Amino acid sequence: MKVLVIGSGGREHTLVWALSQSPKVEKIYCSPGNGGIAAQAECLPALSQSELLEFAKKESIDLTVVGPEQPLVEGIVDLFKQKGLAIFGPSKAAAELEGSKLYAKEFMDEFNLPNAKYKEFSDLELAINYLKEISFPTVIKADGLAAGKGVVIATSKEQAKGALKSMLEDNAFGEAGSRVVIEECLQGEEISVLALVDGHSIVALESSQDHKRIFDNDEGPNTGGMGAISPSPLYHGELKQRIEEQVLQPALKGIQKRGLDFHGVLYAGLMIAPDGTPNVLEFNVRFGDPETQAVLARLDSDFFDLLLATSKGELAQAELKWKPQQAVCVVMAAGGYPGPYDKGKVISGLDQANALEDTVVFHAGTTLKEGQITTAGGRVLGVTSLGNDLAQAQDKVYQAVEAIQFDKAFYRKDIGNKALKVHST
Ligand code: AMP
Ligand code: GLY
């Protein structure tokens, strides 16, 4: 089988790595890929949707797998399917679950998924007036895609006003910020549940927990994600059942009732309230990054089979087995991220880190230049290890991280610590 993966981050390296382990996969292409992906796949330049389609036809690609949300929201799945090509991902209409926060909120309310109370605004004055009625902190979200930067947790009225102004008046996010959601700020523990959806069934993968803030102890600004663990110690027993009954099954029913063509991943970002209510903070319609690194490191089934079964609507027959170990992924970022940072720094120690037991270094922002791997993005690597328990996985992963060097490398030292506390209580 020939597979084409679209994207260039740590998530895509993980998808390529997991696909490369299937005995059925004979060749992987990736557009555009990165310095690490190049070891397992033939990297193509960044191509437009029509160029990707032409390539897939010419090379008789058996399955195309879309990593990031942008091409999904732009309708790549519809384009491929119109030409009869197999592709993993939701249609343009279904991708609105991620592409529009308002669409997602209306969907959650219609199908009774627990979520934060909200109001929608496109008029700055009305939005500012509404601030008089609410308490703080409150959450302000740009409706459309904003590369992970469209959510502001405003602790004061002044901060909320500033966020509203930048979205509704200064067009900081362009069209994506021309409508906003002001929603109740929820408290609790966050977990990510990624589920495969094939139109007939929804099957949760193992749970994970992201670490979104840049600094230890969840301080500083939000990032794309600085590390992840899988599984989350919270996801078992009654909570697992509540997520299935109150989130996943209603989401599937909604997808079916709305007639959405969804053959891909539904990612539910959840805030578990102190009373155990699994509130949905957001939906994504793709694999999470870096959650995928931690989750797929534990997969013990053929990943290609799973994706193909999902794309064909045959998920019910697919096998899904997991390694019992705990996974920890630590993101090594370029100093300065999520603000401005340097690129082009030579990375050393990758071979030593990869040689450690149960460890794999997924590349995110790297490139291969004159035989050397150099940094090319904010999140540079996702170092991932398995251990018999969380503490062992942490020991291994930080040993691997310490073996890797590049100028101004930055990483959190506490990935998994919050979950360790849950284990010990
Ligand atoms: P999103 O892009 O919607 O995932 O939001 C990014 C992050 O903002 C989430 O992972 C949460 O940490 C936080 N967040 C979003 N919505 C809320 C909310 N209603 N209450 C508290 N935190 C939130
Ligand atoms: N790690 C968060 C995301 O993938 O959206």
C-alpha cells in the first residue's frame, strides 16, 4: 500500500512512524514533511490541494491521511472523494466542528453535550455591554481558526475589552475573529479524548493529557502544547463511561443527524468538573499535537488498518490493542517560543536519544540541511518514552531530552507531575 501524509509537524512524524510499522505499507510520501519524517517517508514540497490530488492520482496512492485542520476546513476531503480517492478526515461541512466555535457550540447544545454557557457577538459595543452582566475570569474566543491563539482567558473587564477590541475592531485574526464567543470560565482537570469516527461508530483511543502553558506548573502563555502523557489517570471507571455516554455517543448521533460525512478523528478537549461532568471545551477534527505522540507510542495494533477501516466505514471490525505502559512526551522548543525565536540551530544527540530503550524522538520543526538536522520551528522535537509507570517513563524521557542539544533549547521539566499527584491520592 502507498500512503500520503499531509503536514509537517510532530503529529505528522508520529503518523508516518506509526504507519511505517505496518507490514502492509510499502511506501509513504509526506508533503511537506520535516527533517525527521525524511527518514521514513519521501518528502514532497508543500503542494496545493489540486497538486496533492494530481500526485495521489498519478502515484495511485491507496490512502491519504490529513494531519492539520486547515486543509480539512478548506475541503480537501471533498475534493479527493469527488475523484474517488480514499482519504482519512472529515468533509468540509463536518470540519466546521473545529472551524467554527459557534457551529460547535450550537451542535453541543442541540445534542445535549455538556459545555460552558455562552453568547455570540459580532458587534463590539454589544459585546462590551455584556461584560457588565458577567463575572471574571471569562473566556473570549474568536469563532474561526486562529492557529491556537484565538482563546483569551480574561481575568478582568479591562483585559476582556482588550481581547474583544483586537478581535472585533482591529481584526487581529481577520475573518476568523469577526464573530466571537464569550463563555463561562470552567474549572477542573483537562483531558483529551481522541476518537475514531467512521459514520457508523465512534471508538475512543486511549486518553491523554496535554500541557498547554509554556512554563512549569502551568504558568505563562498558552502554546500548541509542551508535552503530553497517555493515559490520563482520570480516564477510567465512571468518568470513562460518562464521557462515552454524554460526549462521544451524542456527538456521533449529531454527526449522523446532521448528515455529516465524518471518517476521521474527533478530538474532544474536556474539562472535568469537580462533580465529574465532562464539559466539552472544544472539538478538533484531527489528531492532537503532542497528544498523538504519547497515544500512538502505545498503540499495539496495525495503524494503517485502523485508518483504512475508518475511511471505509468498517471500524466495528477493526482491532484496537494498547501497550500497558505509560507514555510521556516532552516537547523541546526553540527559546522564545511561543513568541519570536531563532531557526537554523544545529541539533546534536538525536542518535543517542533514539538509542535509549522505549524512546523515540519525533521531529516537529526540523529540517535536513547539508546532512545536518537543524531547527526550523517553535516546537522542535517531541521526545517520547514508555515506562512501566509514569515515574519510570518520566525518568527515561528526561534522560533522552538531556542527551539532545541545540542552542537555546527550552522544555518543561514537569511533564506528567500533575498526573503523578492524582496517582498518589
Ligand atoms: P481551545 O482552543 O478552545 O482548546 O482553548 C484553549 C485552552 O483554553 C483550553 O485547552 C483550555 O485550557 C482553555 N479554555 C477554553 N475554554 C475554556 C473555558 N470555557 N473555561 C476554562 N478554560 C477554557
Ligand atoms: N495539543 C492541542 C491540539 O492539538 O489542539
